[in-house]
Amino acid sequence: MKIFKLPDLGEGLQEAEIVKWHIKVGDEVKTDAPMVSVETAKAVVDIPVPYAGKIAKLYGNPGDIAHIGAPLVAFEGESDTPDTGTVVGKVEVGQKVMSAAPAAPAPVTGGIKTTPAVRALARKLNVDLAMVTPTGADGLTTTADVQRAAKILSEIGPVEVMRGVRRAMAQNMELATAEVASATIMDDADIDSWPKGTAPLSRLIRALVAGCRAEPALNAWYDSEKIGRWVMKKIDIGVAVDTPDGLLVPVLRNCGERSTNELKSALEKLIADARARKVPPEELRANTITLSNYGSIAGRYASPVVLPPTVAILGAGRISKQVVVVDDKPAVRRLLPLSLTFDHRVVTGGEAGRFLKAVIVDLQRPD
């Protein structure tokens, strides 16, 4: 049989979920006809038939996760050359788009203290020892601990395997937690002078541009292997958008060179497209800094997560009225809480402070 393997879909992706087969065993197919739709962390991709022939076997069902280089389809007949897993024919990208993510590393269990018999029991009961709370001496995981975990798992039912956007988000957060040296500073902007009807998100975009101009070090990418950085001239802001499927971060391009009205219109379209899952894949990557307006839902302060290679993210909390001192007298003012998280491997505390100060100064302007 000729074995066709899942090809390299680009951008460093290591896996894809089978969405729909367009062929079945026994079909006679022609080159470049639709073969299978797969969902990656970026998009739904249609893979065409690599060569004409009769389908002998399909490796996997809709919903299964296939890894790059793994067998995907078998054709009847002898193979003339080994399949290299490269893309054959034209690959079409659909409208169902997701955020980028590297493959998640396998869970590490080598540091868990237990006996071979308990490990064997955990395998038999399908219990991940990393999830078990040890009660034995010196942190030893016992037979009773594994049995207790197995009972709990049987009561709550099978694990829901995260897919698509949520899977990508989990992998992104794992990468960020493992790599970034996060530090967060917080402050408030007095926005009482804003005209009625001012759109907070548009003002935050403008203020973020002001921060990048004051301290370009936060508008940068960091290479941890080379221990080097690129300070970017263009300001491409990734805007965190909450969707029913998970978090998407579409990118608003070249914010430093666009007018306020241009940015407002582009921002509205970007958010609407993200929620409708219509953002092109190229607009979900390569941002230079990130904005999260979580306060539109709830929350005053936070520690937003910096996702490499970027080095900073600004979080905006819930606007509320607070009693503050103005001209040595108490006054009720509208305050916008801000939380700036930065990668302390790259950004100094002074740079972060000056950046946040510039953001606050811009936000406190009445116009």
C-alpha cells in the first residue's frame, strides 16, 4: 500500500484534529480532489488527494487528533517512493480560525515518589499520578491515594479533551508560564474628563501607542535562545477577544500610523470578525504588544500573561467611581484600573513604569 502521512502544515504546528473525511474506503479518487478537512490551532485546512488511486484505509475518525508525519490515508498498490509528509497540491484555509500555539510537552511524572506496584496500579486504573495527592511519608503516593483518585474520576466521568481554541490557549499559557519572568505593576487613570459616550477600548489603543512611543522597549520580541531582542518600529497590537470557543487575539496593525477614526473602525471590524470566527490566520499572529480589556466583564486588577515572543501586555479593569484627593480635597472621580505585566528578562522596572505613566497621561486627556 501507499501510505500518505499528515503533511507539515507550517508555522511549527505538530498536530491537527480530523474534522471531516471527504472520501471513504473503496473510493477511486483523482489527484487534488478534496480528501480531508483538519483543524489546527490556526485554521481549518482542506488537504487534497495527493495521487490518484483506490482508498484502502483511513487512519482516524472525525474528532481524532493526528500528529504530523503519522499515517493518514492508505492507497492500494505499491509505493514507489517513501512519503515525506510534505504538502501536496493546493491547501485551502477555511473561515474557522484559531490562535497560534506550540505543541504541549508531555506531562512529567519522573519526580513522583511511589513504588513500581503503585505505578502499575495507576496505569491499570488509567490514573495520572501527577493528579494524585500523596498522603504517604515524605510525600509518597500510596495504593490508597491512587484508588481514591480512581473513585473520584469514575464519579465525575471522562475527561473533556480540549480542542481548537481552548487547546491552543492551554498550550500558550503553559509556554508562557514555563518561560516568562513575569512582573506586574498597577495604577489608576482618572478618566472623569472623558466626554460622554467615549469608547474605552479605542482610547486604550491610543494610550498604548503613546506608551510604546515613550518606552519602545516594551514594543518588542525576545529570543530566549540568543538572549537578544528586537525593538519594533511598527506597533501591532494584539487585542484579546473573549469568544464562546475560547480566547482569540486578533492583531490591529500599524496602530502608530493610523488616525483615531481609522483605528476605531478597524477595531470594531476585528472584534466582530473574531467573534464570528472570520479572522484570516495571518491576522492572529505576529503582534508586538497585547491589550486585554477584561474590565468590560469584571475585575479591577490582574496579572495578565505575556506570551512569547512579546514582552508586555496591558490589562484594563472595570471602570468605577472612587473617592480620591483632588487639589487637597476629596472628590468622586471615574477611575480606570490598569495592570501592566512585562517580561523582566527584557524589560526593566523603570522602563515599565515610564511606559505605564505615558499610558495614564494619554488616558487622562479629555479629548
